[in-house]
Amino acid sequence: MFNLSRMTARIAVVATFAALLTAACNTDSNGPSDLNLSARNDHSGNNSSGFAVLANAAVTCTGGSIIGDVGTFQTAPPGAITQTEGCVIDGALDIGGPAAVAAYEAFLDQYAALAPQPGDVCPVITGTLAGQSLAPGVYCISSEAKTGVLTLSGSANSTWLIKVPSGALTGTSFSVVLAGGAQACNVTWWVDAAATMTDSDFKGNVLAGAAITMTRGTFDGNAWAGAAGVGDVTFTGTVVDGCDSRNGNGNGGGKDKDKCNQGVGNGPEGCDPGNSNNRHGSNDENGGTPGNPGRKGGH
């Protein structure tokens, strides 16, 4: 049902943070911290996951949609992937199969590698994060509920690691805005416990110790839950676009693409066709010329 080689060919979603670690420790609580991560973290392709959504036992999607593969660590029962009220999943489903298990184990390794360690210096940014702007780097934030707009400003190759070292990540009407070419797939949220967002426009990959729950809003990234042993993923009316559904790969090597013109004769656009023809190239990418569109059979 799912090709394991497809999963192993993908590049790890969690970023390579070596470039972030050259800065000296900043005593400003809003500045990036100098965590010695490089010695204990391997974010090579061996830690790849082809899954946009991973849960320990259950994934539930009510309404909304998910673009990307969905898997569970456990087989059925209790492992389950449930779609109700018209939820559409554009990707493979894997309930406790070899690919999902391997991906989940890679997630556990990544989660452990990124966990706070004795000697780490990471001043905690408190508050809702409303109005904050963060340059690329490693940050720790409090478990207070988030709201308002957080801006992440950097280039297409910039990376962010944002940790909630104690407690849950929660937010209502919380938006993460990317500026300067920053990519959602190059943002990682490490969460000690659960992650819960309501009516939010959230961006970045979530690695959670417990459950991940999102209600309405949008989510641009991957959701991996249950590193502490128990944790399901629940989306209700949320539009989810996983990093596995595009060329962005979480280590700065890929870029989110612009929407396609969809015409012919414009030359290859290297684009993301968006909702108009999801996960396909433009007519020119498929060999189209004026009067002879490259797509056939509605694809």
C-alpha cells in the first residue's frame, strides 16, 4: 500500500541547525539562544519521514482536508485513521504498517535529540507572542496561550527551532506570518506536552510530546504527536498542507512554490498549482505548447 523506499527517499523535516549555532548567546530574552545542538543531533536523510501526519494510535479528521500521507504507529485496533463530515485526505493512509512505524521511530529519535538538555542556555520568552518578530535561531517560549501575530523573518534557507520546554503549546486566533522568503517547512516547534490551536493560521512542523488538536483555521506543516507515549492527532475543520506535499523539506534545501499561471507557452514555471490543480505542475512542466496542452485526461 505504501512504498517504503518513497518514505526513505524524503529528506528529514526537522532542520539542520548548524548555521544557527554560530551566533554567540544573546542575553536578550527575544534573541536566539546558543544551544549546543550540533553535537547531539543528526538531521540527515536517515531521519526522513514521508508523513505529514503521524500519531501514536489515532488520527481523526472531521471536515477540512489534509494534503500529505497520514500514519499511525499502532496497528488496528487501537490504531485508526477516521475521516468524517467530508474530510479529504490527499495522500496514503498507513495504520501501523512498516513505513509508518519506521517514520514514527524516526520522529521519536528527532524529538529526543531536540529535547532540552542540562547546560542549555535558552531564556524563555513569555507572553502571547503577539507583535513579536523573530530572526532565524533557537528559542524557548512559555506555555501561556498564544494569540495575535508572530512574524518569522528570514530567507528561504533560514531555520527556526522554537521550544516549549515545559507544558503545552496553545493558541486561539494565533497567526504565524513568514517574511523575507521564510519557509514554513523550515520552522520546527518542539512541544513538551500537547499542542492545541483554535481558529489559527499556524505554520511550522509540530513535534509534540502528547496530542495535537487543531480546530478550524489552517495549518502549514507536519504534525507528529505522542513522543511521550500517548498522543493522537485531531483536526476539525482545519485545512492542513503537509510539508511532504511539496518540495520544501525542512532543511533549507527546498522552497515553497508560487502558484502556476496554468497557461501554455510561458515556459516551465517551477510552480505549485495550488487549489486549481493540486500537486501537479503547470501545463509547460508537462510538455505543453501553445495549441497542445501538456496535460491529458484531466491531470
